[in-house]
Amino acid sequence: MSSRWLLTALILGGLILGVVIGQLLHDPAYDAADPSAVHAHGTALAIFDFLGFTVFMGLLKMLIVPLIASSVIVGVTSVGDFSRLGRMGACTLAYYFATMLVAVVIGLVIVSMLQPGAPLVDTLGSAALPEYQPDESVRATADAGLIGVAKNLVSQMIPTNIVAAMAKGQPLGVITFSIFFGVVMTLVGARAQPVTDFVNGVFEVLMKMVHAIMWLAPVGVFALLAWTVMRIGLGVFSGAIGLYMIAVLLGLALHGLIVLPLVLRVFGRTAPLRFLHQMRQALMTALATDSSSATLPVTLECATESAGVNRRTAGFVLPLGATINMDGTALYEAVAVVFMAQAFGVELSMIQLIIVAVTATLAAVGAAGIPSAGLVTMVIVVDAVNGSLSAAGGATIPIAGIGLIIGVDRILDMFRTVVNVWGDAVGAKIIDRVAGDGEAHDERPTADSAPIG
Ligand code: ASP
């Protein structure tokens, strides 16, 4: 068995074991705030938290900033020709927005057909509003609105202090700086050659570091899954909001397993199943970490080492995708908002559904690639729809409705993050063929297709 296969088997084992152990240890009566709560539960959660978040996710996150900087610079300098770079940028953005919009439409169709909120409408009188106090980040996002989020995005793209942006782990600032730096490196030419060699070397070393960290992935994904399932329990699927969860998962499955593979087949001329297989470690990492950003090192590694995506394309498309391309999040936000409207008996007109579609796409772009970011930026969608509802003199969706879905958010976040990362990977493969150098990368031997040994 090759080491790559062995690692995949171990990670898959970790995922399954994490779900099983988490469910066995799940205790619906456990309350972390209650001092008399069963002590063993707190200890088990603390161990899973340490192994999963502190060690595994910590190591991956440690690589993100240097990896984004070096991969974008390697990408930009090796494209070299500016008109090709421009074409690549335009194709990348067109792909991101088109696929996010398609994802939102799928979500809207499914939630309108399944009507998961309808059964709740009688139980949710105003007296039965869920207890939910929006926290700081939710309130700040709601206050800022869509314009505020756009301003925030632009100010992150042009940081006044690149070191501060790196220290805060703000990827957009690092990406802008690196694109600019790479373009000017190309213009400087021979005198910048030592920098080019240096950055290429840094990228090479970081890829090897990802490789090494992935040997901790079986334990890391086990701990993350056990932590999640232990806290939430799988019983939620049969609860009052089980149908809502099924609507989100069905939408994600349709988009991830039918739409994106079709797009990959047509525009990328690539066999979807084979590509899915080549990206498997990144997808499993996304499932466990709930974070496109923390998964980025693994996505880059799988795309370039296994799937034969050219470094120049992957280095440019994937870091940008991990930050702004979120098909799963866009779909989820649309389903969640319509579900809340249904649960509170608020009728949405066609215009309001279009507002949901557009704002959910923009809110997904504004969401960072970190756990629960989609839940926070969803208030923008609720706000925009409420603006239209109150202008029409109708009832609005209570923001407190988020309390209905917050308890199961982590589980849905796992799956939407997988679709986010899958969308980025499919994008890299397509852009590589459409706007890259046109090489037939499928024919080159890759880690998966090369003879073993
Ligand atoms: N966790 C998601 C990601 O990192 C973002 C979200 O939808 O919350 O891609």
C-alpha cells in the first residue's frame, strides 16, 4: 500500500471513529456551565479540543500566511505574461460568481419545495421565540450592512500595514500585496531572480511541511469530529429542524456531486470521479476543520501534487478561492434565511427571493474561510430582506430566529466547507485548462498515477 493510500485510509478511519465515539459520549443533559455536570465529559471534550484545534488545526493555520504569500508570488511570477494573468483573473472571478449564484438558486428551489420551516410555524408564536442574543460580531455585521461589508473587504484588500495584516491572518491583504509584489518582480527581471528562487524554495519547503503535518490528520480529524458530535449528537437530524438540515445537505449534495462535476467535465475536460479522488485528503480535512483557510495548505498540496494542477494556476486561484469563493456558504445562507421566514410565517415574494439570492452570494464572498463565518454574515441577508419586507408593510424575520439554527450550525458548516473547498479545487482545474498554459496536465504522471515505489 502506498503511503498516500495508507494515510487516506487512516484519515477516513479517524473520521468514522470520531463520529462513533462522539455519538457514544454524547449526553444531551450535559451542560458545560453547570458545575455539577459529569466531569468525564468536560475532560473528554478538553482532550478532543486540544488534539483537534490546538495541535492539528494550529499546525495547519501556522502555515497559512507564508503559504499564501509564497504560492501567490510563485503563481504570478511563473505566469509572467500580464495579458494571460488578466485573463486568468477574469476567468477566476467569473467562475466564482457564476457557481455561487447557481448554488444559491439550487438552495432556493430545494427550500421552497421541501418547506422545512412550515411545520414550525404553529409552535413559534412570539412567546416561543428562541432565546438568542446576537453576539458582538453578529451585531457589528448587522449594523454595517452590505455596504459596510464591501468597505471592510476593500480595506482588507489594501492594508496600510502588511505586517499587521499578516499578523492578524487577513488573507486578502496578503494576496493583494503578493500579486503586486509578483508583478513587479517580473518587471524587475534578472535582478529579482534571487528573490524568485528564494520564494520558490520557500514554497517547496512549506509543501513538504504540509506533507508532514498530514500524518497527524488521522488523530486531528478524529478529535475534531468526536468534539463536534459529542456536543451536538446525531439526534438533531430527527428533531424539529431535521428537515431544514436535510434541505441544506440535499442542496449541497446536488451542487457538489452533480453541478460542479458537470462544470468540471464540460469546461475542464476532466473526469470528475478521478479528480474527486485526487482531492480526497483536502475534502476530508475541510469536513473536520470547518475552515477553508485551515484546509488551504492541504488543498494546494492535493491540487499540485496529486491532481496535476499547474502551480502557477493553483498558487493564484486557490488562495483567492479559500477567501472569496464559497458555493456551500452561499447555498446555506439562502436556505437558512428562507427557512427562518417559513418558520415565522413570513411570506417572501419573488423580488424578496431575488434579494436573498444576490445578498447571499455577496455575504458568502464577505465570509472569511473560518468556522461559522457564514452564520455571522447571514444577518446581512436577513437585514436586506427585512428592508424590503418592511417597505412593503409586512412582518419581518426576527434576527433572534438565528437561535433556531445555531445549535446545528457546526454540523452544516462541516459539509458546506467541503463544498467550498471542492468548488475552489474544481475552479483551479478549470482555470488551468481555460486560462492556464493549455498543457494537458492530465497526461502528466501525478502522485496518484505514478508507479508506486
Ligand atoms: N466555514 C466555512 C469555510 O471556512 C465558512 C462558513 O460558511 O462558515 O469555508
